[in-house]
Amino acid sequence: MVLFKYEVLLMQNTNPKAFRAELKDYLDLAAKEPVRIQRRSGESYILINEEKFNALQSEILSLQRRLLGMSDAVSGNVSEYKIGDRSRLNRLKKRA
């Protein structure tokens, strides 16, 4: 049973001047791995592929839902499921 899937993200670092000068190369690199763009002030930005960004957002949402479900169970906000009871499915029906 796998509880969590970890992916190690190695990052290329650059500064805004080098990023502007080699934009195409950094965009190509971002297709494979995240790129950190760090300003002199220390402020950083991460450039990643849109598919990876969407996957990360989806994973965060899934983990938030699991955490909410677990907190409901711990606090006792659950109800007993009876075999054949389809009333829980009412919320999934399309509203006309």
C-alpha cells in the first residue's frame, strides 16, 4: 500500500538578467524541471511546466479533501452507512 508519492524536484537557478537573455533555453528546461528565478532582493519565482503545475494543484486539492474527511472523522461528524442507502448520492444528481 502506497500512502504518498514523493517526487524529488531538482531546480536550475538563475537571475532575471540571464533569464531574459536565454528565455528560450529556460523555457525548454522548464518543460523538464522547475527553474528558480531569484532577484537580488532575495525574492524568488518558480517557472514550471503547466502540466506539472496542474498536477500539483490537483494533488493539493486531493490532500486537502482527505484532511477534511479525517478531521470530520476525528471530531465525530460522521454518520453510519447502511447497506443499500442511496440518500448520500442525492448531492451528486444534476439539478434541473
